[in-house]
Amino acid sequence: MKNILEKHSTEICKDILNIIDNKEVKIEIEEKNKSSLYVFLNNTIYISDKFNKNKDNEKNKKAKLLVIAHECAHSIQSKTIQILNFILSNIELIMFFIIVVWRIFGKGLEIISYGYFVVALISIFIRFYLELNATVNSIKIVARYLLSNKINRKEVKSIVSYYKKELFKTTPLFVLSLYLFKFIRIGIIILI
Ligand SMILES: [Zn+2]
């Protein structure tokens, strides 16, 4: 188990993509950004550099594996849903600015406001589905990855339960950070 966690992020990511049979994805180490992400537009997984910098931190090493599995899980999600998520998020932003500008000039525009709430709610729901699906699958992918590396079932079980506990602790903050700006925009539209 120790040897696996010592591996470089790119190597782990390549191995996982092989296991889930999705070899077309590009992998890049992201130096500026602290978070890791999958971008469907260029089919690329960006892995945060922090995992290679804080090599000796045990918690960090374990997190690396789960985060990479999570982004790999995004890479095999339905492209249709990802496109829909992308389009709706952008429409939501554009509608928000139109409504704010309109309100500044004292115009009502009630219908667009209702439309805005519908678009915002659907985009929250779609993003939630994508994240929940990637989170559930990341655990399964980690288990498959460890088993393929000849880690015994007992150890796999224990690391899986560790990850489940960690997810339980970190998910509320993750969801909040995911939607914070969207919630602020919805609040502004309600108040102005
Ligand atoms: Zn995600």
C-alpha cells in the first residue's frame, strides 16, 4: 500500500485510466491551482501540484489517490450531461448580469427573473448529480485500482472505509464551495 501512495500523481492517474479503459484523456500537473479538476472541453485531467509538494504528509498521500480517482470518474461521465451543465452554468451567469443591469435601470423584467431561478435550480441539480456520481464511483475505482495492485481485500476494505469517513467529513464544505457564488447570485436576484 505504501509503495502505491508514493507513486507520482501522473503515474497513478495513467494506471487508473487504463483500468477504467479511458486512455484518451490528457493529464496535466496544475501548478497554480490548488484544486484538481477534469475539463471535458479538452478532455484533460488537471492534478494539483500540492500532492507532489507535500510528499511526506500521510493524509495528503491518501487524499491524492481519492482525488485522482474522482477526476477519472468525471472523465467517464456522460458528455451530454457535461455539455448541459456547461451551457446552463453559462446561461445562468449571463441571465444574472442582464437582470442586474436591467434592475439598475429600474426595469422590472419579472419573467426573466423567474426564468433565472429555473435555470439556476436545474444547473444546481445537474452539478449535484455529476459530483455525487463521481464521488460514489471514485470509491469503487480506488478499490479496483488497489485490488489490481495486489493489495489484499482486508487492506482495501480498511482504506475504503477510511475514505468514506473522510468524504463524510469534507463533503458539506465541498458542496458549499461548489455553490457559494451561485447562492450569492440567487440571493442578489431575490433582494434587488
Ligand atoms: Zn468533482
